[in-house]
Amino acid sequence: MILVTGANGFVGSHVVRLLVKRGEDVRCLVRRDSNLVNLEEKGLKNDVELAYGDVRDPDSIRKAVSGVKTVYHLAAYVHLWYVKPKEVYDINWTGSKNLFQASLEEGVAKVIYTNTAAILKGGTKENPSNEESVLSLDSMPGHYSRSKWLAYEEALKYVKAGLPIAIVSLTTPVGEGDCKLTPPGKMILDYLNGRLPGYIDTVINYIDVGDAAAGHLLAEENARIGERYILGAYNLTLDEVFGMLSKITGKPKPGLKFPAAVFLPLGFVSQKMCEWVTHKEPLIPWEGLKLGRRPFAFDCSKAVRELGLPQGDIENAFRKSVDWFYAKGYVKTGERR
């Protein structure tokens, strides 16, 4: 039996699909109020065992882990905007500790823990960073990245305690099925709906979500215990990304390109207005702007070499994302050209 947390999420549902296709018995940890559309759309809901619980509840975690040989821990609060920061830490940090502790007690054979490349330094296209570039906690620009940094350190502690964990650090997955709108999915959708007047002059690493999911299974097979692997593929400037999206859709690129520093004061004011008045997510969250100040280019050759991580066509991944948003009615600006 294999347990997948975050099974109804963007990447998690793709992981479940691959595991079911491989013939595995899969248990999915989901909350009772979870939106299961990703599992339903992929025809997976009846092919898996649903374990109702929450990573914040140690008792439900222990029940979910019981009798499991492998755990894929993808459950996380992935948004860069939050009204209650405590919830971010409760899910990403404390929830991970609960999962690790239960896995240790149950004698799980291997845990694949999904973290984020946002805790790494990042580099330029000419000089991308690798797995050794973990920043300090004080360098984290917001609650999301801080919570993931703390959970990463927790994973290393549990490795020393004897729990066989391999860590995969996701860059920026794109593709079909982003129903909860991860930050890159929201950016693509805002572009499709004409809500992006401009963008930050930066570089970001992208990977097809299907390849990212495959990387998780390959990590279970090939990753060394206690090692971390960046699951990413292509380092692209946002100018290149919007050029690609313009080619796919026929829509013009956003007209303005700015250094992140130009957006920061406006972003701060917008963030506070959303926190105190509207209680709706700002167009560009404050933490996202601060992350955008540094380039986000990575050398993913370790995962390619040791795991066999696929590096599929990234334009096709963006095309699948666009097609899915149109097919599901997310785009509100008329028919696609």
C-alpha cells in the first residue's frame, strides 16, 4: 500500500494517476471538505482508497500511515497569500512533522517528501544554482517559504533519527489540472483573462507537471536517502514565457516589463489592502514579488542523472495548461483565437 498526501492537488493527482497506472494500491489522504475534482476528472476516485483526515491531526495521520510501505508527502499550503499565517505553518511545518513521526513509528520503508525550490538561492541562466544552495531561515521572504524551510530542516532531523526520506524540491510545474490555481497557474490564467498589465523582469525554472509527477516515482525507485533533488527543467525569462503564451493563444504579451523593485511599494500597499479590507488575493502577492527579486534558475542535472527525470517540451506543457483553462471555463474573455 502506498499513501499519497495532497493527492487531490495539482502535482499530487498526477502522482496518483501514475501510481494507479503502475498497478499500485493507493491510499489518498484527503480532508472531508476537499475538492476531489482532480481525482474525479482523471477517473481515479474509484481506483483508490480515500482516507479522510488532515496532516494537522496526528491521529488521522497515524491511521492513514498504518500498513503503508511508501509515503509520498505532497500536502502543502502552496499559495503566496494568506489571511492567517498560522495556517501556513500548521500545514507545511507541523503537518510534515506529524507525517514524519507517524511514518517513523509505523516503519515506513521510504518517504518521498516534496519541498520547494523557493528555499534555494536560485541563480541566473548563465550560472544556475543547484541543490547545495539552501538559504538561511532569515533569508526567506515570507511565511510560505519560511514554513517550507522549517519542514525541510525537520525532514533532515528525521533522516538522522532513522526515517528513510528522500527530498524532491519542485521548481514551477505547469500543465493541465491546476484547479486550485497555484501561483504559476494563476499567472497564466490572469494573462488569458487580460488581467496582467505587466510583469517582472526575472528568470524562473519550469517543468511539465507530468514530468514532475514522474520524478516523484523515480525518486522512490532511485533517490538516495537524505539527498535532495531539484525537479525542474527549463530556465525561462518571463519575457520568453509570455512570448510562448502569445504564440499559443494569439494574444499579445503584457505591455510592460519592470524590475521587481518597481512593483514592491505598490505590492506592499496592495497586500495590506487585501488583508485589512477586501480579504481577496492581490493580483501579485507580496511574497511572490519578493521571491521575484532574485533569479530562479536551477541546474537540475542531478535529478536527470540519478533519477532519470524527464525533460519534456515545455511549450507543450504551457499549451496543455492553456487548453485546460479554456476547456474548463476559467477564461472569461471570449472564445480562444
